[in-house]
Amino acid sequence: MSFKKLNPPLKEAISNLGFEAPTAYQKKVLPKIKSGADLFALAPAGSGKTTAMIISVIQKLNSEAFEDSPRALIYVKDKEAALELADEFKKFTREMDLRIYCAYEEQHIEHQKDDIYYGVDIVIATPKRLGKLFSMTGIHLGQLQLFILEDAEFLSKPGLYEDVVRIPLSINKCQYLVFAEKMEPKMERLRDLFMERAMIVKKK
């Protein structure tokens, strides 16, 4: 898949950032994500996984804001990872109105509830904070299209797996994407819960 098949605002953003062509791994994984398949995207650092994920989310959301409820939910390991990923997204969305929001433990949860209520498109969150927001009905996921784990090795940390798997059991069908360097036991367990038909896309 080439960048030419993306929507115009996204193509322009990619061009402005100086990306001329997808990496070898992006050529493999981008069409699979665009097809709507659930998948485990496994490749070493430097393969372009994160950029592929960002491009796929923006493409899926048509590069524009829509109503109030989040349409993409991205789990990350901690506050630093959330802020770093949000900055990467914003490089692509400077000329778009997509609303990106980070939720992590250091923030006041009532303020987070208010911020999300007033409208966001992409939520980047730590597992424990998202789990607490969900328990407090502080986030509506009825419009969710993408459920993503970024650098999913964090699932091996005590308690985080349980925080992540609670939500898919309570939402309508959406696309599930797991990005990691390699498959680990906790990721395998996701197959039994909500990713039984997921494809595996590895870098050879």
C-alpha cells in the first residue's frame, strides 16, 4: 500500500513531514489495518509500527472531528508514553480538527471526565486511569471504532492486563490492534477473549 491511497489531508500531512514512501513493514501492515481486520502487529523498534498506527487511526477517522464520543482508544504504559504519542499524533494533525486527549493518573479525574464529555476523537490512556473512568461512566464508548494497545509489552505488569480486558467485554464490535515487538503470553490470552480471528503481521 502506498501513501497515495490515503485521504487528501493525511497525504498532505505525510508529505509535509517528509515521508516519501512506506517502510517495508508499513507496506505489509497498513493494508491489513485498512481492511478492518483485527491484528497483532509485531516488529522490532525502528520498523515504523507507531507511524503506521498513527496513519491508520487518522485514515479511519477521515482526518476530521465527529460528534463528541471517542472513536479511537489507545492504551499506553504510562504518562510519559501518553504525552509522547500525543505529540507524534499532533505532528500529523496540525491542519486537521481531530481532538486528541491524554488520560493518566496524575490528573484530576473529575476534570478528565469533563474534558472527555465535551468532545474528543482519540483518547490515549493508561490502563488504570481508563479503567477508573469507565467504572465511573466518565467515558462513553458507544461510537468506538478502534481499540489499540501500543507497545503492548506493558500487559505483563501486575494488574494492567485485567484493566485492559474489562472494556472489550462491555462494548460493541470494533477493530482491535495490538502493536509490540514480539508476541508474549498475555497477548496470546487476548485471542480467547476478543481477538480470536486476529491476524499476525510480523517483520521477517
